[in-house]
Amino acid sequence: MSNNQFENSDDFVWEDEQSYSPDQRKQLEALYEKTLKQITNQQIIKGIVVAINDKDVVLNIGFKSDGLVPITEFRDIPDLKVGDEVEVLIENVEDKTGQLVLSRKRANNLRVWDQIYDAYENDVVLTGYVKRRTKGGLVVDIMGVEAFLPGSQIDVKPIRDFDVYVGKTMEFKVVKINTPYDNVVVSHKVLIERDLESQKYEILQNLEKGQVLEGVVKNMTEFGAFIDLGGLDGLLHITDMSWGRISHPKEMLKLDDTINVVVLDFDDDKKRISLGLKQLTPHPWDSLSEEVQEGSIIEGKIVTVADYGAFLEIIPGVEGLIHVSEMSWSQHARNPQEVLKVGDIIKAVVLSIDREEKKMSLGIKQLTPDPWLQAPVKYAVGTKHKGIVRNITNFGLFVELEEGVDGLIHVSDLSWTKKIKHPSEFVKKDEELDVIVLEIDPENRRLSLGHKQIKENPWDIFQSVFPVDSQHTGTILKFIDKGIIVELPYGVEGFLPYKGLQHKREEYKIGDKIELSVTEFSKENRKIMVAEVSQEKEQKEVKEKTKKEKETTKKKEEKSTLGDLDALAGLKEKLEAQEKEEQAKAIEKLNKIKEDENKKK
């Protein structure tokens, strides 16, 4: 305790305590109490350093006793000395031992919190030190108080690596205080946004088309990149990055790159800004050689393949379209991806070029001769060839004789003997087929082909093999709405109406063999109508025919002389011989046709 306050007192003379009366003692104590400061717990007060040792700093705060503060709380004041004035917090006026308990650390902490609250209420900017990274953000030391900086509040642009900020001293604004837990949330982003707003206003005031600005690549998508112009974002579309084709912006740009861009367009409110990068360099079409003209052969790289064709890049930024129709002399449609692939290096012929519109049409089939120039000679009417079935339709099929030369075989020209509803019943796609040229139209590049005409028309023979009332064994092939399709000898088909059956329809099945009688024969329509013959009817017809023949013979015998009978007998033998000979020839021809078909199979 300091007693120097009474050294100059005129009212009291220091004597031994035993010389004071009780009243004097009370007066003395009352006077002494008036010289002491009135202090309370948790009060911040100034004190004077009166002594310093290895562990503590002794402070006189004007109280009846001095206080001790650990020297570790003065690390921020390395040159501390006796007589210096410092602020401390009275933690306890008198502890169990009667000692005055002081804390400079807590006093500083309270003062810091006062400043933090003041900064929060009055929008004051504070400076802090980024100590470490934590989940979702960073821990910032602001005058000894740890505050939380969320990752979303670090910058206006997304931050991918928080560690780059650790160890930096930055400015912050207090955005939230949780008083019960003494939690502080700060933001650096709001300060950037404040600066950007002023920059944004200045940019908007001077924004105009054609203006070149500096910006930073903020974000990238498949369709383009967003460029930060200083608080104002603009879209740099992928098609405005390069005169050549690129598949993704990352082929040209990187995040955080600083680039120059030109303003292409913006809306009335200047909220949407379109930017360009390629416009800062001359258009490649301006440097295209004058030697590239219609008819020129050029070389390039396929950069795009679509359903309608492919684009060939001659030099970066200069492309020509090869339409699918200019890829092959073939008339049937093909998928361009079957012919070309991205990255292919090929040659092409310039079909047309428009330098003003910057368009070019190319072809690759023109690199080979047009096969139709020789077609009239090579594919004359009546010539036979082999072709590949390329396409099948309801009405016929298209056969490719060579690349670029196709011909149509109508479904009616496939077979002499079979009724074909759809060409796919007769032949499959990509199979080889023998054909004969029926007609040729070089001007319209058309060929009419036939398959059945390669063989002789068997219907010339069938009329003598299948006369009306002739009987044959048939096989049931299939059932249709009005009757049954049956196979007659030599592979020819006949039609058996349901009314021509001898039994109920349900009693018949495919593959059954039945006896048939020809009811109608039409060479022109290639049609044979038949009816089923029952065994009883067949026997009756044979008996009636035999009886009729006998009666006819008897009548002739009665009317004829012996000489007449001899003459008639000779004539009959001659006619029967001729008929047998004709049937034998017809059957021989049919057997040969059938043998040829079997060999083909």
C-alpha cells in the first residue's frame, strides 16, 4: 500500500498507533478512505507500473493495495517499464487471500469487443489476420478475437482454394454477432462489392459497342465463359472465342485468366452484355488465298459431321460444307458418318465460293469420274449384270450395279411363278442378285431392271401343262381371306377358293397334299384357279369319260366303212403322238427351269 498521500498532510502527525484514541483512529481511517478510489469488480481502470519481475508486473491503481498481473499479458509491449500507464480489468477487489486480482488480457478483450460492436453498428471496417482454415471458411484474428469468415464471403467469385488466404492481413466488415456465445461473423466480399459497385457504375456510364475492356474469366460452361469486367459480368459465347471451331471454352481459356474482350452488344438496361474475343483479330476469310476458286482442289480437316453433311476446315476459321449428296455418286441416301469422321484429312473440290457471305460448298465425289457418263454403253438395254440390293420398299427394290449407278426392280419383275406381296419375301438387303436392264434414262439417271426376265417365261409352257379340267396334286402353302394358296407342280402357285373345298376349312393345314382340278388358266394375268377333286367324283368322271368314249367309237363304227376306220385310227395316233411330244417338251423345259433354280439355291 502507498502511504505517500499523507506525507504533506497538515492535520495529522505520524506517531505510533498506540498514541491514537479511538475517535482519532476513526477520523484517520475516514480521511484515508477518501483518498482511495472507489472500484468494483469487472471495472476497467488505469494503473501505473511500479515494479516488474520475471513473473509479474506490479500495478498501482490508487487502491489500498497494489495488484499483480502476469508478465505474459504484456507480450505485445516488449519495452514496458516502470511508470508506464496501462488499462486493466478488476476481476476481484479482494480474493480469499485479500489480494487485488487484475487482468490486462480481459481488459483488452472487453475493449476489443466494444470496438467490434461499434464496428457492427456503425459500419466500420476492421483489419484482421487470417489464422487458419476451418470447415466452410477461415478463422480470422481481429485484435485477439477469433471471428469466422465463411467461404462464400471471401470474394465475389467462387474460391476453389481457401489455403491461399491463410497468413494474409485483410480488411473485413462485421456482418453478425452472436452475443450469448461471443461468436463473430465477418465478410470480405461486401467490401469488394462496395468497390465493384462504384466500378460498375463507371463502366455502365461509358459502355458502348466495339469498346475493348479488360476482364477476368469468372466461370466457364459448355456454351461459353462469364467474364468479370470489374463488378459487371459479360458472356463470351463459345462461337465468339475463335474463328475456328472449339468444343469447349477450356481449350482457349482458364479460370482467373485476365483477357481483353470487345463489347458486341448489350440490352437497354445494360444487364446483359455480349462479348467477343475473336473479333480482336482479323477474319481468316480475309487472308484466304485468291487461288481458291470454283473448281479448285483443296485439302483440310473434317471438324463437324451432321446428318446433312460435314464441314471441312481449310484454315482455322474458314470452312466449307460437303453436303451428303456431294459425298458419293450413289443416289440412295447414306449416313455421312459412314463416309467421314471428325479429324479426317481429305481433299475436296470447290463447287461454289462466296467470299462476301463467307460461304463455301465442297464435294468429294467430283474427285472421281461420273459413272453415268459411260452408263448408256455399259448398261445397254438387254445386258445382264450382278448387283447388290441396297434398299427395299413396298413397290420394289433398288439394286446398285456400281457406286453411283442404281436401278429399280419392280416387285412384279421378280418372279414369273410366285405372287410376291413384298420384295423382302424374295430377297434380303445387301444380297447379290442377277438382273437384266429393261430401260435406261441417262438424263434423269434412272435404270429399270428385271430379274425374272433373265429366264424364259414359263407361262408359255404352263398353258399346255395346266389346261382347264386337267388334274394335279397340290400342296397347301398358306391360308388367306378368300381361299388357299397351293403349290402346283414345277413351283407354280394356284388359288383354291374356300368354296372349292370338299370338306370344312378347319380340316386342312399347311403342308397337306390334295388333288386339284384346274378351273381357270390366264397366261396374261399369270393366274391358275383350281378346285379340289374328291375320289368319288374322280372315279365317276373316269367312268363317264370311258363310257362316252365307247359310245362315240361305236357310233363311228356304225357310220364308217372299214377304210374310214383305218384312216381315223391313223389320224388319232398321229394327234396323240403330237400331243405327247408337246407335253414332253414342255415338261422337259419345266424340269430344266426347276433344275436351274435348285442349282441357284
